[in-house]
Amino acid sequence: MHRYEEPSGESEDIYSGLAYYHNLAKDLEAERDKALYHDNLTHLPNRNWLMTELDRQSRTQPGQFSLLFVDLDGLKRINDSQGHQAGNKLLMKTAGVLQESLRTDDSDQTSYALAHAATRLAGDEFVLLINEVGNQSTLSKISDRISSALTVHGIGASIGGRPHRPGESASQLLDAVDKLMYQQKQRRKREQLAAQPIGRRLLYKAGILLQRRSGIASDR
């Protein structure tokens, strides 16, 4: 940010005055862009930035980047039981963990040195843009490590993602990873239910009911 001193009239020439207003306009433009492309709470790039960058990379680097969609567990419950201040703390903590996870680690071949950015999409949703990773195997390793980093900090989340496919638009890729994240969330819920005695009974009964319905359908 520039420091401004108003031109003092006759003691300043016209060029210093022009420089003053030029610098002021540049800083006002920077502040406007920051508000437009960054999240006020976490200071991460926001949805506007993400979609702009995805559009650009879809044209210039098709198939050479990936997305990971991260959805937090229990934010609404925390907001309802502890207040929005507690929920905001969780969001800011998550943003910090994601940014830390994207830093370079030269000692690890599966590190995300080339990860582009962690962004906050909306609410409890974050999206990671991973550059120069175009295969699912490497992306899965990155996803597992990010999930572990969140777990270490007591943050539960569902993560789904895949590489960009040539010819795919930004919105198509975002919709695809959103669906993958939702599928993972449903799997985690089933696993958590199965880990509880009452949950195992419910799943067992549901399986028997499904078998009976399948038998009835086949008899027809």
C-alpha cells in the first residue's frame, strides 16, 4: 500500500500530483480486486477467482491439472450449538491447514509443491486446485495426505476429486468433483454407522429387506 501526501499546490509540480492520483487509483483497484476475488473470513481466493482460473487453465492446460473438493463435517452443528464465532474459527483453522498442506516438501516425491491454491467455495466447502497433476493415482495420494493433515488437527471432512479432462468446462469439472465428494461422504456415513452396534443391526436388516425385494422382483 502506498503512503500518500497531498500535493501542496505551488510547491509541487504537476507530475507529483499526477503520480499521487495514479498511485491512489492503483491501490483502490487492488482493494476492489481483493474484495472481488478473496473470501473475507479466511482470506483465501474465492469462487470468482477459482472459476476465472479454471476457465483459463481449461483452455491453456487441458488435462494438466486436478481439483479436490473438500466438505467439512459438522459445521452447522457447531454453529447451532456453540455459535457462529466457533464455526468461523473452524473455517479459519481449516484454511490454515489446507494452505500448510500445499507447501513444498522437496524430500517427498508425492508432495504438492506444484499445487496452485486452496480456495473457499462457500460455507463449509473448499476446493484445491492442483497444477501439473493429471493422473488419478497421484491425486489420490495427495487427497489421502490432506485428509490425514485435517484429521491430525481434529477436522473431519469428505474429499472427492479427479483430473481435468480435455474439452471439459470449468463448471463441468466442478460439478463432477462435487458429486465425487458427496459419494465419499455417503461412504463415510455408512462406515461410521457400521462401526456402531446398533448401526450394524440396521445395516443387516436393510440388507435382508433389499434381498427380499430383489427376490420378489425376480419372481415376477
